[in-house]
Amino acid sequence: MLSLTAQWIDADFQLRNVILHSQEFPGSHTAAALATAFENMFQTWNIPKEKVHVILRDNARNMVKAMKDAGWQSLGCMAHTLQLAVHEGVLSQRSISDIAAIGRRIVGHFKHSPLAYSRLQNVQKDLSQTPKRLQQDVATRWNSTYYMLKSLHEQKRALGAYVADFDLPDIFSASQWGLIENMLSLLEPFEELMQKISKASTSAADVIPSVMALKRFLGKEVASDHGVKTSKATLLEAVSRRFAEMEKEPLYSLATIIDPRYKDRLFSNEVKAEVKGRLLQSQVALYLSEPAISMSAQPLAYWRANQGRFPALTKSCKGISVGTLHKRGE
């Protein structure tokens, strides 16, 4: 399935988000086929290529190549990149994958046996707990594994009481319960970030600050790291590698700097200079793309009216236009 969603800022500076197109995509998912499909979508909506500022895509090689071959500027989806980093840094480790497998067997047991689930509900009530279902994870969503382990951890007492009277296909050892608790603490900031970036109000300006915050969290050693130090180090490495290109991407740095919540305080002097140059270039390009004003109009009145649109050029105008072309008194 392919879909096309348009996002833009309207005249009132309100963020708009609309699904324009969705279609099945049978056959081979080659870069050429993908590029053709998206070109057809844009043509259907009469959207010329020059009006497409940037396309947000997943990180699959065929999708990256499709955007490049078609001449569209594109960026990787942060949620998908985060999924890859967490899977690579944590969920692929043997100790964690073993815990997840045990969790799936436990959840599956209650999911497929109404009698077992009814018994678990009774145990929960006996412990003065509100009856809750255990959550099953989905392979393509790392945070579903997080919520599965969280639901199991919340029902630790109930499961312990249940297994004393009834059979379960598997159960966690004491050390595995401890590892689950530490893993939930380790992954909690990632889940909070997933919730944040899933909101329509989140923009490209939030990417670099969020990645920096994750790296600071992962780089800080605390006493509760017992049992997850290796996972933490591996996760830091995965995040650093997966998001390395995003931190270097000019569009992300530009978006962050023009966001008044962040400005340039997160960047090196080199990046600041580069982005400021790009901002000036964009102002010049926009300024030159507009028709010249009437010869009878007042240039300074123009700059007064447009100083908000072209702040850097307005500053230059004040410095350059202050003089006159004749010497007073002559």
C-alpha cells in the first residue's frame, strides 16, 4: 500500500495535514516502479515537482533510490529510524529476544484460552487489582514489545499467583523479571519520543534536539543500569549510527535554528555559519523571484513593509542605502 499525505503551513501559520492519495501497489517494488507511482500521484493532484519541498519516506533502499532518481529531495522517517535503532541496539540481543519470546507465549496462552483468561481475572480481583488484558506485540513495532513487557510486569504478582495453581507454557525467572524492569526504564524515553513524533504538530525542528536528548540519556551512567549496561552502550551506538546522517542534514539543522524554541544553541560555530548562509541565500532567492516594484515607489517603504520577510537583506539595505549620490552644499 502506498499513500501520499500533504503537509503545509497556511496563510495563518497553521499546520495543515491531509491524506491526498492511497493505493494498492502490486508487483515488484523496484525504485523505478515506486518513482512512477508517486509521479502519477502528484500528476493526479496537479502538483508540479517544484512545489514539492521535501518528501518524508521510510529508510528502505528502494524508496531512497526512487526519490533520488525522480529528483525529489527526501528525508528518512524518524519513527522508522527509531524502530531500526531500538531493534538493532536492544531487541536483537539474545537475552532480550528470549524474554520477548517467553512473553509472547504467556500472552498467547491467555489470548487463545477464555478459561485461562477468566482464571487470571479472578486472580487479579483476589489481589484487589483491576482486571487487565495482557498486550500482544507486533514484530514491526518495537514499542508494541515495550507495552507487552510492561503489561506483563504490571501483572507480575497476578502471574505469580496464577502459576501456583494453574499451568503456563512458560514463566520468567527472577533475573529475567529484574531485566524486564531495567529494560522498561531504558526504553521509556524512546517510547515517550515515539508518542511525541507521532503527533501531527511535531515538526522537523524537533528531530535533532530529540536525538541529542536520547544520546545524553544513554551516555549517562546511573546505578539502575545494572544488567543493561551492554544494552545501553549498544543502543547508544545504534542511535548514533542510525541518526548520524539526520544530524548532518542541512534541512534538519535549518528547521531547528529557525524554530524560536531552539535557535542555534545546539550547534557548533561551523554549522551555525553554514545555516545562516543558507538562510541568507533563501532570502535572496525569494527576493529576486518577485517582480520589481514601480519606479515611482519608495524603496525604503518597501523595506519597511517587508523587513519581517527579509530581515538580513533589510539590515544590509539600512547599511548600504543610507548615503546619497551627491555631496551636500555643492
